[in-house]
Amino acid sequence: MRRMRGVAVVAIALTSVVSLAACAKDSAGSGGGGSTTSQGAGGCKYTDPPKATAASTTTTSDKKVDASGLKVGLAYDIGGRGDASFNDAAAHGLDRAKAELGVKDVRETTATPNESDAAKEARLRQLAQDGYNPIVTVGYAYGLPLANVAKDFPGTRFAIVDSTVDNAPNVTPLTFTEEQGSFLVGVIAAYKSKACHVGFVGGVQVPLIQKFQAGFDLGAKTAAPGIKIEDQYITPAGDPGGYQDPPKGRLKAQGELSAGADVIYQAAGNSGKGIFQAVKEKGNAYAIGVDSDQYKQPTLADYRDVIISSMIKSVDLAVFDYLRAVAGGDLATLPKVFDLAVGGVGYATSGGRIDDIRDIVEAYKAEIISGGIKVPTTPAAG
């Protein structure tokens, strides 16, 4: 999604929202409606979208800086550059910094499957010893290794995506409100489901991925209170293999499709490819991607016909803004968290499959930004 600059006002006219909701109800595949008394083809009843609100959307400074003097180290999680998801988003942020900020000296490293904390620590320590500064780590798995390295290199700046490191003033957390973006794709799933039955597949059952589930489930239920939701994880906490196992992802998705779900949202890293495969094989079903606009990913081109949207998690934005802030000597310009209000999360519209309900989704987006909807970070019990 295109990043908005400066301060923009998000305002959705109530009349257009209600009118569009009525259109969505009658359009093929949307199953949507504008009130609790209207009913889609699958029997779902839909609540009215929020009334028009105005919400300020802000971004960090556009001040020009020269980052050509930086030596940037980037440590990817498993999958690395080319995963069509989380790591690729970080890579795009680095590539943008090269193009726009003049970054030249870069070293990229990638974690291996089942890599120990000691191995991660050794790679980070080597980057610091070789003079790379700043060093960006991608993923919560770097938390403990980074804590050890950061204290031994107090003059080196570090950043970590999706985690924090306590008592480490030289470490900047780059965190996101994944639950907010997931709420919006939950709304999309509800309106696009013909069966009033949707599903979520997470890679590993850890608090981070549960944020995706929590937002998705609430978004779907807010739009359609009677909707059925399937929630599955590929592996339990402690087994990171759930992010790198497309065959297992395919099996989980097949189970949800067999149970009746016809729209599946995945937050499973490289395993998402198997989930997309299952949806395409099923037919008459849709998928929602994650992190990047997966409709546009060349390695996922075979599944474009079933990917109706993606929950955008702008790791690229966070990495780029962090490098710009370091080069400009002002980390205070970074937001405390990358949320909807700063464009840190959002949803993709590529392919035009959700054009008929976009005003409805924007209405919910404005309501979240204004504080009218509070999205939890943990799934509801049961």
C-alpha cells in the first residue's frame, strides 16, 4: 500500500458506506450487507459499519538525510530474503534505504532452521566486531542473543523487529499493532465469505501470532456476529518449524476448508505457500495473505486468483525509518509503535477483489484510529 505523507484526514461519508454495503450484499461472492437485518447468500447477518469519523494519520519526518556513511548489518529470521513475507519486507526497507538514503555498505545474514541462540549471538557479535553499525535484527527470536551482544557493544546501535530488549539503551524496538490490521482483514473475510464461515492459520502458537488471530477473529465477528471461525496453528510454541513447512500449512488449511470455511487468513511465513495451494485446489474459496502485499509477490503468482487481500505489516517502513533516523541522529522521530495511524499496518487492495467493500473497511479503520474500537492482543477464550 502507498505510504501517506504528512497529515491526512481519513473521513468516510456515512451515506456512501451504507450505499456500498447494500451493493456488497448483492454482489457475487461478497455475502455482505449493511445492517443486522440484511442477510447474505450464506445466511450471515451483517452489522452496520461505523458512522463517519475523522482520524488523523501521521507519519515520521520526510527530512532528507545522507546515510552513505553507515555500515548496515541486517540479520534475517529463518527464510531470509525471498520468503515473500516477513523477511522480504525487511529486505525491501533496506533496498529503499540504498536507493533513497545512499546506504552502500551492507552485510545480510540469515538464521538457519532450528538455529540455536548461541549461533545467533555469534553472528550478531561478528557483525558488531566487523564495525557494522547500526545492526537490524528481524524477529523476536533474536531477543536473548541481542541482549547479550548489545551490552558488550554499547557504542553500536541495534534494532529488533517484533520484540524489545530491557535495559539496553542502544536497542530500538520496532513493534507493530498486528491486531489492528488483522481486524480489518477479518472484516474483509466476513464480507467475502459465501458460507459465513472463515478460518485463520498461524505458523507458531506464540503471543506474536496470537495477535493476528485476536484481531482477525474480532473483526470477523464485529462485521458478522454469527460467523463461524476456524483457528489453527501449524506448530506449538517452541517449534519454529511452523514458519517453514508449506506441506503442514496445506494440511491445516485443508482441514479448515473441509470444515466449511471458504476464506482463510494465514500468518505463517513461508508455510503460507502451502495454505494458498490448499485454497486454490479447493476452488470457490479465497485466501488473505500477510506482512507483504502477497498478491504482488512473483513467487506467489500462481495463487493470485485466490488472494483477495493481505494484512500489510510495514516492516519495510520500520526498517527504512530506523535507518533514516540513525543517519539523521534523531531516533526520537520514530513512532513508539507502528500502528494504523502511522501506516505501520493496513490492508492490500491489489487485484480489485475488495473494491466493492473498501469504504466499509475504511470506516472500521477510521474507528480504530479514533479509539472507537479497541482491538485486543490476545484471542478470546473459547
